[in-house]
Amino acid sequence: MSLTVAAAFPAAAAATPYADWSGTTAQRAQLQQLARNLVDAGAPGVIVRVDDGRGRPIEIAEQATWTRRDHLLKVGDEFRMGSHTQTVMATLVLRLVAEGKLALTDPVEKWLPGKVPGGKAITLRMLLNHTSGLFDYTDDAALLPSILGKDRRRWTSAKLLAVGVKHDPLFAPGTKWSYSNTNYAAVGAVLERVTGASLADLVRDRIARPLGLKHTYFATDSTWRGSHAHGYEPDAAHMPQTVPAKFRQFAGARHHGHVDVSDNDPGWSGAAGALVSTTRDWSRFYTALMSGKLLPAARLAQLRATVPMDPQQPDGPGYGLGIQTGTSPCGTYWGHEGGIPGYLTISITDRTGTRSASVHMSTEIQAEFGADPKIAEAAPALQTAVACAMFGKPVPTTASAN
């Protein structure tokens, strides 16, 4: 389990009708149809927000009829952001680098002595760009009860790190790329050690409050602070057979063949995935980050310095410090994916932070294992169309086909 990558509302009410949005009416209609297609394919809810930087954003919320008894989905609802948390953690580290309190070349051993085997050879940069070789703690059986919502123990950065490093490393530090949440458990522990503050306080004081992000916070328990999207997973009887047996029994209220996992504690995801935000807050964060408001130019350049995610594609998708870059048919974007039970998010921006786009889907496990062919077909179509709309370009015909 990683932390990665018939509609309820009638057409007239599913999104605020922005007549002056810079995209065409036809393009907006295509996005709404694609969002509805994803709900029809099995997604309990879908939120879309696109800002092309030239007019008022387009916003869409679609949900399955059976979910309305729990909550009427709105574009401004809080959402569990999963691995997008890592972009914020990397930003916090780079701000401390700018203040002279950390260096990306610092070995882990300097800040966490004796906590990471081979820590003298693993630098902070390697943690941030997933080239350390550390085993992913979410693949350890000890985390499974928490992931399923059956165990509400308090996981600290130190405890999560300890789970990850008890396994042998996957490769020598700096020689390959492999996504591992253990990297960010270590980052979280370093941040806490250097600042003497909790991660929740760091996010609040150094990111959320300065930017006016009223619905962005680091979750320390299962509590939500505002109106929030409900997240669901299929119950055991309706879980696709391709999902491993150990991931079929989620805790939560059951109805319509699903389990409402919204109140499950995300604490096990820690510095790798416990952030909560909204599409609007996240757009503002991306603008501040990519425009240089949060980081000086030299540190922003370090954030954007990427390594190939696939050695067979050196010019393909690249991973920087808590952020990745890739290409769509309409342009090159920066962003991340985030997955945590009940919530799957893909948010992107351009190099300057002028444009941004998000797709939030209120289910994750089926996408995690590629288990549902209908969702697997509908989701990429919407994501491609959203990326093109962000760049102010026509939606490719293949992406908009029903």
C-alpha cells in the first residue's frame, strides 16, 4: 500500500456556472461529462478544479446518488491529500536550508544518530527525492491494521522510521529511484529534531497561516475541521478479486456495498501522507511555491532538480524534492499524486504556478491495485482533459470520448 498516483447533481448544479471562464463552454461541458463518466464507472465522488490563470476557475463536483445520505459533495470540501504531504515537507526542509539550519548534503546520521543503518551515506536530498534505497514501511504487516482503520495507535515519525529500517535496504544509497514512505518518516523526524516543533505546528505556522490556507492542516487524529468529502472503499463482498485479500476488510460504516472510511485515523501516514487540504487551498499553495513566494530562487531550483523515475526513460517522468514532473498531450506539468484509503488525488501546476488543476476521487484501493477496468479507463481520460484545460488547450478527442 503506497500513498501515491447516475450523477447526484444535475448538470446545472454540479458546478458554479462561470460564464467568464477563459475556456470554451464546450470544453467545460466535456470536463463535466468526463467527471460524470468516472462516477458512472464506480467512483463514489469526483471533484475537479481547473485554473488556467486567465479567468475564474472551473469547478465541478459529481457524486453517486447513494452517497448523498452521507454528504452533499462540494468543490471546497476538505480532502485527505496522501503523498501531496511530501511536497509540503520538502518545502519545510528547503526553508530551513535557506535559513542555514540544514543542508541537503547533511547525512541522516547527523540528525538521527543511530536511527538509520547506513545513515552516514544517506543524505537529506536522497530522502527527499526517493533515492535512499530505504524499504517502504507501509509494506510491513505491522501497519496493516492501521491502514484498514482497525488500529488507532499513535504512530510517530520515529516509530514509522523504525518499522522501515528494520528491513534490508533495496539498493545502495543514490544509485536508483524507488518511492518509499520511509524516506519521509525520516524527513519528519529530522524536522521535529531541528525545530523542536511538531509537524502539525510547522505546517500551520510556516505554510498554512502565512498563505491564508484555512482548510490545510496536518492531521494528528481522525478529526476533520470543516466540511469534508466522505471517502469510501468497497466492502469485502464487493471488492474486486484482484485486490489482495489482506486489503478487503476496512473498518467503517457500511451501506450500498461500500465502507465509509472517512473517520479512520490517517496517523500511520505521518509526514508521508497525513495532510488535509482543499482544491482551492492547494492551488494557492502551488502558486506560492512555484512563484518563489515560499522559497528563494536557489532553493526552488533545488526542489525542481529531478532524477529519472524510470532508468529506461531518462527523459521521462522525473522526481524532484517532494514533487514530480511529467508531460501531457498539452504541456509539461509539475505536481504529485496522493492515495490514502478513501481518497485519491492528482494535482498539477505549471512551472510558474500560474495555472493549476486537481482531480480528487473519493475512493482509492481500486486504483491502487488497478483493480477496476472501468475506473482505470475513465480516470486517465478525465486527468488528460483536465491537464489540457489547465494549459488552455482543447481536450484531445480520445480523452473526451464517452
